[in-house]
Amino acid sequence: MEPSTTELTAADGVRLTGHWWRHAGTAPSATVIINPATGVHARYYHRYAAHLAANGFTVLTYDYRGIGLSRPESLKGSTFTWRQWGEQDFDAALRHALQEDQAGRVIVVGHSIGGFLPGYSPAVGRVSSMLSVGGQFGYWGDYRPRRRLPLFLKWHVVMPAITLALGHFPGKRLGWLEDLPKGVAYGWGLQQGRAEQGLSREAAEVMCDRFATATGPILSVTMSDDEIATAKAVNRAMRCYRRSPVTKVMLAPQDLGFDRVGHFDLFHARHEDGFWRQSLAFLREGENPWSDRVYL
């Protein structure tokens, strides 16, 4: 399936590159926006997008500012932040999807930070529902206890230090995801466990008010072997969506027929006949296909 390229323009004028995956045939079941994880190109989700399109959905994939096809020539000195990814970039994707939607339903599939940042958008109240996969915002205190120290050193000591020295984080050169703008690297690396960290009191109130406008159901899925999106991390993130009915699911790798899955693997093509196909039940009918794996 060949997607069509599209350009998104954020409210602050930044232009982003995305792709439409259009269902051929009958009217689509819904329009789906796929939000990537931090430091992951949209192209990683293209096979999942094609799978959704083949099963009746119209899908929009896109790269955040500073990443992939939305990256400027140089990241040195770039101040792009997670908040801008939600407040500006996702908002642009959402408004674009709403204009193109033919089904009357716009759904978000968000991976990692992509499963949290929709709440920053002033238009998040128009999202019908959300599938959040490993959705959280990277607070080190929520990492799996036995892995907390090495992950803390990697992401919260080494990453900010290198970013300070170079003006951006050269993740690709190090084999640590993709390159990151310094604002994103600092936002993750210096995270203190509050989504509103670093915001003024007024901005924090605006943020909380925006998250509260989301009322659509959220199915939040994480893996038992995920070192980053632990139950504690997911609970912390989902509390921000205080008016949305949130169902939280914890899957074990063995539930999907694998020995290990972790934080990044669920959008790999090896999960097409498992997780991908199972997720269609929520995207089509709002049903939880993993009702026996719900936790509080």
C-alpha cells in the first residue's frame, strides 16, 4: 500500500511532514492518528498504518518537529519540546484529520510519550477515543526497580550532559533512538515526576484544563516486561485525563506468543497477527480485547 504525502502546518507556523493511508472501498470505520514515541520516526509505524487501512480505517502518520521528515537541517540550538509536540504538532495533526474525516470518529493511537501528549492540544476534546501503548512521560522514579539505576544514568545523566555539550542529543550516532532536539532531551532527562514541570503556574493551569476537556474512553496498554512504562508510570500519566474513562491493561509477552516484548516492540510487524489484529476490536467497537488483563 502506497501512502500519500501531506503537509501539516502548526499554529506557530512550523511545517511537518505526514502521510495518509486511505482505506479503499466502503466508508472508513474511523480516522486514526498515530503518535510516535520519543526519538522514533513515523516510518516505524507505517506497516501498522497499512494494516489499519487494510482493515477499514483511514490513517494519518506524521513526524514531530525535529524528528524524521520534519527535522530541520540542523538541530543545534533547537528548543523544540514535548509540550510543543502536543500543543502544536499533534494539534495540527488532529485538526487536519478532523477536516479530512469521513466517519465522524477521530481516534488516536499513541506510543510512549505519544500516548500522553494529546492532552496538550486545545482540541483534544474532539478525540473520540485513544489507544495508549506504553503511554507515560519518562519519570525515572517509575522505572522498573532493578533497572532504575542504569536507566537513570543513561537517560537522566548521560543524555542531558551530552546535550549540554553539543546543543542537541546525537542519539542515532550512539544507537540510542534518533537524534533529539535539546528541549526534548532536557524535558525527558530532567523530568521530576510532574507533567507540568517547568511551566509557570498559569501555564500549568492551562495544561490541566486542556487534559480535562478529553472525555473519550482511553484503553491504556503496557507490557509486564516494559522497564519504562511500568504500572506506576502509566498510572501517573493517565491521572491527568481525569474526565476520560481509562481502562488499564497489563499484557505479558507470553499472552502474545513471545518471550520478550518490552517498550518498543509492539509496532513491529511480528505482531501483525496478534496485538495488531486484537487492537482492531477497540478501534472499531470500543471493546477491550484483553478484558482478563485489566488492572487498577
